Amino acid sequence: MAEITIDPEFRQLFPDAQIRTLTVHGLNNQVDDSKTAHYQALLDDAMDEAQQYLTEDTFRFNPVVAQWREAFTKFKKKRGARSSIEALLKRVSQGKQLHPINPLVDIYNSVSLAYGVPCGGEDLSKIAGTMHLGVAKGGEAFHPLGEDEDDPALPGEVIYYDDIGAVCRCFNWRDGARTELTEQTTDAILVIEAINEEQGKRAAEAVKVMSDSIVGELGAKVE
């Protein structure tokens, strides 16, 4: 298991949180067009499994969604920030297909959906020093993935960060361009988040499935 330093300020907010990690080495993350159908099927099957988390007619009343929305009230955040698992479940509820991006991202998205827990990943070679999960002082450098301008972290925001700045904001809500997983990524750090005991049980199953999938699908070494 990889080490992410969990800061005391985070533990004060979320004493029951479980943050599980994997490090991946020797990864071949190249997109192979001949396998597009395979990864599409992987995502489609996971979206079907995710229906189990959508038992309420009103989306926000589904337990996974409601629990993470409550968690997001405990810290400063940008308007509209939602847990990454809510974003995925929203697509499921709307009948929207999720398309392949690259093998590692496809695997963690499928696991996230199947187990109803937020999953994410960063290029390990781009992490400066130790990666932390903590509470922002404010102003930590951050360039959002897909955006043209920098958008530093807010004071009191829950972030992953390293010696350079923020890595991901509002738990695993918003990834940064600096540590993005790309086809050139050969080493990565992956996280699976849970904020209560019930989520933690699903996360424990998810981390094993994710590890087995990465080894079997991508021939990488996982710790």
C-alpha cells in the first residue's frame, strides 16, 4: 500500500474516513483501438451494477449521494462541487453512457461505479515530495484539468496536495492538469475514498478488485 499522509486537520473533520491507496509501477497505459470495445463493455457493465445505488426516485435522497453531500457541507468548496461518485451516478441516472479515456482511468471508473465509492488517480512521477490529504491554507497552486487558467485552492478546502501545490480538490472532485493520468503514465498512485463504516466495507472490496484488474489487464506491479 502506498503512503499518503493524512493530516490531523482532515481527521478532525472526518474521523471515520478510510482512504485506501495503491501504487502502480511499470504500467502500459497506451490506448489500443482494438480494445476499445472491451473497455466500453467494462464501463457499461459497471454502470448496470451501479443501479443498485439508485433506489430512490429523487436523486439526492439516494444514500451514497446524500452521504457525500453531507460530507461536503463540512468544508469550504467551490459552488457546484460534488463528489466524483455522485457525478458518475448522475450519468447512470440520466441514462448517459460513459466512454473510455485510457485503460487505467477506465478501470478505476468501473470500480468506482460497481462499488459506489469515489476513486481517482495521479501520475506518481509528477508528485513532488509526499502526497497529503488535508485542509488547504488557501492559495495552493492548482491548474484544473481542461481549463485555461489557474484556480488556487480555497482556505478550508479539503485537498490532496504535495510540495508544489494542490493535486486534487474537494476530495477527488477536481483533478489538476499537472498530475493527470495520460497514455505516457508508467507509475501511478490511486485512491479509494470512504467516509463511514458501510462505505469502508465496499472500499475494501473495491481496492482488491482494482488491484487484480490492473495486474491482469495492464501487466503492472501493484503495491
